Amino acid sequence: MSITANAGDIDRRLLMDRSVAGRKAFTLPESDVPSQDLPDSSFLRDDVVLPEVSQLEVIRYFSVLSQLNFSIDTNFYPLGSCTMKYNPKINDELSNLPGLADIHPLQPDDTVQGAIRLLKNLQDDLGEITGLPGVSLAPLAGAQGEYAGLLIARAYHEAKNDSKRTVAIVPDSAHGTNPASAAMAGLDVVTVRSDDQGNVDVDNLRELANENTAVFMLTIPSTLGLFEPNILEITKIVHDAGGLVYADGANLNALLGLVKLVDLGVDICHSNLHKTFSTPHGGGGPGSGPVMVTDELAKFLPKPVAIQTEDGYALGTPEQSVGTINGFHGSFSIAARAFAYIKALGLEGLQSVSENAIISANYIQAKLRDKYNLAADRYCMHETVLSATKQKKRGVAGLDIAKRLLDFGIHAPTMYFPLIVDEALMVEPTESESKETLDHFIAVMRQIDDEIDASPELIHEAPHDLPVTRLDEATAARKPVLRWTADE
């Protein structure tokens, strides 16, 4: 008998393949409660076949599975906009302290004073960082933070009996959640163009801003990784028209300690704690998207907000709150992690986050500008948007490049976004990566460009060395195989 499979292949066998009758991973202790009759048999399934395996087999199986995934602990994630950055493990340890992890949101305030004080301090910190002192931690994600902010804008205009203001102006480079959130908030969406440098077309904005404008949504820095040079003129145009300025703060990690949004004319913003402040992000959650507003708008914040009283700390409701947008008070464990991160870094540390993120992105951009086109040929902020249009003309699309990167242990960058950039590859190195990692990424990107002429099949057939290689994209999307089923 010849054995052709390597050890890794054997370890990847399904648990069902390892099953041996009578083998157990765990033995339940003797029950200390009276036995109960089973439900009517019509409610019971008899078609579920479970593997019979030892505890060691289970541990090895899931340990090997975990090693098959790309993760921030094992690989470089140059994902623009939705950054996967390093999550310091001490933040997890702190958030799991019994006084934070073993409490219940329905406990009386006087039994969870430390937890509410943490929320109040985090609100104060976010208010100080952005210059917008009214803060609610209730939103569970960036998109929900947007939604809450837009409800606040509507409530503000309605309180002034200005019911005709029903329009949200959104740049064509915005995150897709911006127009979606505006529509959910009952606003009509109007798109403002970008100019040839990726900035908001100021003349177009001037044409659009009028007595119907409720709010202008602007991602700062933009999804092209650019700071808006006309920001003060833009916010003045909107304010002169009677509208409010909403900042999509998904990219706040480029501004920490460098600029306060209020000084740019921003009235409302949100921040993705699960991005800028290092909390876990992936697999659809967990998330947190606190909304920050000016003093004038604080009375409209969603409830609850943490407040300080004569007797300590409490969860309160703003005077003209837009109401509850989810259960309880948001993602408490994420708030605890973000609070730990902010306190560990302090002002100088937060500023270095932005400075290092900006330097890293500009370093990558400078080293690849001769090989790849740039969305905008100027200094970027925390991310750079490359364009694979040169490569596509030679037979390799951005998708091919992304798949080839996987062979080198690098996750693909954000692809084909923003939509206004052809063959976009949005690269964000974050402040966490070393120069050696950036140099490796740059070298790989340059090698892939060379391979287009030398051996294009390497790219077209990539990835080569992963458990799952090149998939049929259309079939994978339309007919995904999401669970294991036993053979007939």
C-alpha cells in the first residue's frame, strides 16, 4: 500500500471520516435533576448522523481548520476602508474581567457603577477626539451610526418646523451604506460628482445645496484615501444653505490627534470602534459605531447615554431623543476594548496611530506608482487606491492580482471600490505593520506585474497553494455549498 497524502491532508479529513463506533470525546455527568419524558416523536429527528470521535481528534480537527484561514494574527490584511488591524490581546483580557463580562444590562444602575462610568469616560474621550461633545454609544455598527446621525438631522429640522428639508447629498465616492442609510432614514438621495482629482466637485455641490438640503454626507478622508482640500468651503456651502454636515468617520484613524472634525465644520459623525480603535472586526461583527454631535444636537441622540449625577453614574435619555435603535446600550464589550486602547495610547499614542498609518500608505504608493496607476496622483492619507488598468491592458485584471497575492500569504486588498476608479485596488496598511511587511507586499506586487509578461498563467490560475484554489466565481456566489451533508 502506498500513502500519497501528506500529514496535513490527513488532518483535514472530515470528523465523520474519523468516526469510530463507541468512541467519545466527553461523558456527561450523572444528572442531578429528575428525568423528563421526551417530546412527541413527531418533533424528533432521526436523520442526524453525528461523528463518534475522541477529544484529541476534535481538538486537532478544529485546530487544523483554524490554520487554513487567513487571519490578522497570521497574515497581512491590506484591506482598504474595512481595515483588519491588530487587536491587542490585553484589550480582550480587560474586557473579560468579571466586573465587565459577568454583568447584565438589566441590572440596577447602582450595581454596575463601574461599567456605566467606563461608558461615560469613553463618551468623553470620543467627544474630545472629534470635538463633538454629544455622544451615544448605542449604534452597533458604522452603518447604524450613520442611520442614527441621519435621524438626528431629520429631528433637528423637524424641531424647527422645516419639513421641506428631505434631501441628503452624497458624493459618488461614498461608502455604499451612506445612500442606503439616508434612504432608510426617509431622505431623498442626491449624488454630487467628484472632480478629476477625486475631490468633491465644489461647483456641483453649490448647484445642489438649497432650501431642501437636510444633510451633506462626506467621508473624511475620502474612500480614495484623500483629505478634502476644499473642506472649509464645502461645509460653508452646506451651512449657508441651512443644511447639516455629516462626516462618515470610518477613516478616523487618519485624523486622530491631528485634526478635530468640529474645526472642519462637521455637525455629526460616527466612528467605527471596530476599526479605528482596534476592536475585533470580521465575520460580520461584533461592531460598534458611536455617533457624535455638537452641543446643539445632543438632545436628539439615541438612548441611552451615560450621564454623571449627584449620586454617581446612570443611563439617561436625551430630552428629544430619536429613540432606541437597538436593544440596551450598544456593544459593551467592544466599548470596553476601545476604552482600554485609548487609555493605553494616550494623546501622543493616538496621534502616532494616524501619522504611522499615513506614512505607511504613502510609502506603498511611492514604491508602486511606476508599476500601477494611481486613482489620484498626490499624497494620500491612511490608504492608497491603486488602479490595475495598465495590467488589464496586458491581460490580467485586478481580480487575478488579488488571487495571486494569496499565494504569498497576503490577503487581497479591497477590490473594485470606490466605484469611480477603474480596476481599483484599495490598499490600507494601517499603523500596525512593520516596514519589513510593507516591503514584502511591495516586492510581491512588483513581482506579479513582472509575471504578467513572463508567465501570465501563474496569475490566471492562482491561487495555487491554498486548500481551495480558483473557484467559479458565478457558481460560488449563486450556488454556495454552506454545510456538509452525508453521502447517500
